[in-house]
Amino acid sequence: MQDTSAEALKLRNQVSTGMYLYRAGQIGHSNIVDAQFWAPENPLTPGYADKYGVDFKTIDYIIRGKLKPGANFITRLAPGLGNNKGGALEIVTNPNSVQIDSYFMP
């Protein structure tokens, strides 16, 4: 469900106008091109895993892209997972809704 806070609506507008979206994961464990959960900040940002409630301990890759024109999405508070509390605003899309423009393996 779309968060109606001013911050969530501001992020929604930024995503609609071409903001970069980021995601990190582990090969064989995380979705890549068909991923649905995206962040507005780089996964190398300190505290990322805690803020976005992700469950990986190491990062195998980071991907970046922009929402495809006309794609449906919402912005909401990321739920926690395990010891990671979540609470940062995230972008949730349908699978294959983000055009990937970079793939980085740290």
C-alpha cells in the first residue's frame, strides 16, 4: 500500500522523474532483473542492511537502474527482517519494472 506521508510522496515523485534505484544481493539467493524491492540509496551506504531490512551478510553485487516508463510502483517503509529493523522508504514494483544500467561486484 502506498505510504501517504510527505516523504513517501516526495520519493514517489522523484522515482517517477528518473531517480536511480539500487539493490544489492547474493548470487543464487537474491533476485536481479525481476526484483521488486528497491532502495533510493546505494547499498554501500553505512547501515543499509538495517534500514532496508535485508537478510544478506555479504554483498555479491549491486545493481542500479531507473523505473521503466509507465511501470506501477509504490513507496513505503521497508519492513524489518531478523535483526535488521527496516523503516527506510523503499520502492516496490512489479517484476521486470526497472531498466538496469549497471551491475557492480564489489
